[in-house]
Amino acid sequence: MGKWWRYWRNKGHKAKSRVEHYQCLDCSQCYDKRKYPFEEGEDAWFHGWHLNLFPSHALATFSSQEKQFRYPIPVVATNCHYGGQRHWFLCPLPSCKRRSKKLYLYTEGLFLCRKCLKLAYSTQNRSDTDRIIGKKWALIRKYGGDSEWDIKRPKGMHQKTFDRIRDKIWRLEELAMQKIGEAFGKFS
Ligand SMILES: [Zn+2]
């Protein structure tokens, strides 16, 4: 094992609350805080995931094994006490439909509510998946990044060493996606 590995382990790295590891789709940002009226099907990007926004739903894309599925995330509005409206997502999983201000990225382009996310991870693969995701984020944070894309090479580190670390991050990402995919098969 290289030094980077010992580094985060010796730091006593503990995975933070699981939900923090996931990218989140915030209904306030998509709908409440808009300054301009809607165009039907307006393009929006969140963390690199593409959505089309409609007043009644957001259309998202789930990619699984090179296939793509478009799926709607229903949007409902409630009236505020002092006027105006608040918007909520309904969890896109038909068995759930829970009203939720935020959804979390579960796997390739699929956003779920907090409850479903937890449920998805309470499968037998959970500890494995968590461990893998934990490792991935520990590496990303160690190299000053917020995502797989923007880690930085520390001064004095060889490019080769750095490339190996970046490969490692991508392998962890692939592995996590694979585990999550397996879990989703059980879960749906
Ligand atoms: Zn749900």
C-alpha cells in the first residue's frame, strides 16, 4: 500500500453521514428561487446531470449499462402562508412518491429521496458499497477536490504517482456503481 492509503487511515478518517456523500438535487434551487418564468422543458444541469424542467415535473435521465431511460420526477406546489409557492419533488420511485425538498443521486442519473436512498443501502451490499464510496471520497478530499474531476497534484508528487491515484479513484467509482447497480436490482 502506498503512502496515501496510510495517510487517510491514520488520520482516523470516518465516513460522515452517508447522505453527505451524495450529490443532491434541490427543489428550492430548481423551482422556488427562480427569478424568471418557466420555459417548458427548460434545460438544467446539476452536478453534470441533465434535466428538463416543466412546471409539473422534471425530466431526468437514468443511464444503466449504456442504455438511457428518461424518467419524470413529479413536482408539486404548496401555497405559502404569506403568498407565493413552495415546490416539492415527489420521489420518482413509484412505490414511494414521498414529498421531498431534496433528492439525492443514487446511481447514474437516478435521484431518490433520503428514505429510499437508505433503503437501497440497507441491502447486503451496503457495507461494501459504503466502504468503497468512503475510500473514494477520502482520496478526493485528500487531493483537494469536490468531485472526481478536480483533484490536484500536490507539489513534488510525480505525475505517474498522481495518475495512479486518479486511476484508483475511477476504479473505486466504477466498483461503487457496479455494487449500487446490483443493489438496485434487488431494490426495484
Ligand atoms: Zn423515495
